Amino acid sequence: MNQTPIESRNGGGLRAVSESGPLPDLCHHAEYRIYVNGQYVVSVGNLGRNAQRAFEFYQRRRRGKSVEIRPLACKVPGCTWGQS
């Protein structure tokens, strides 16, 4: 399965990329995933507010480690979610 991350938000460590505002909601076919030190940990669904809470939780619990949240794009052909 080919997974295409559409953006990466990284917290902690020297590799911090972005801390700009709340995460947007994604299409129900897409998902946010959390990675700690580059290793996949958990999928946190498609709702931005839930993903943000989980991201902050892992940042607190994994102090000193790189915590990233990566949204994966919708793979459904013809999906027009959010394009109106």
C-alpha cells in the first residue's frame, strides 16, 4: 500500500517543523498517524481536534523524543470532500 503523507507536524527535539494553529479535519477516508522517533505508534482518526489532543499527550509522555503527527491523504478515487 502506497501511503502519501500530505504534511508533517513535528514537535520536540531539534527537528521541530511547524506549530501553526489547530489541525484541520480530514476526509473520513484519510487519517492522522503519530510517530515517535520515526516509528509508527498509533492512528488517531480523521478529526483534527482529537489528533491534536493525542499529539499533545504523546509530547508530554515522551519527553526528549521526537513526536510527529502525519496526515495521510484520502486514497478514494473521485472523493470530493472539502472541495465545495
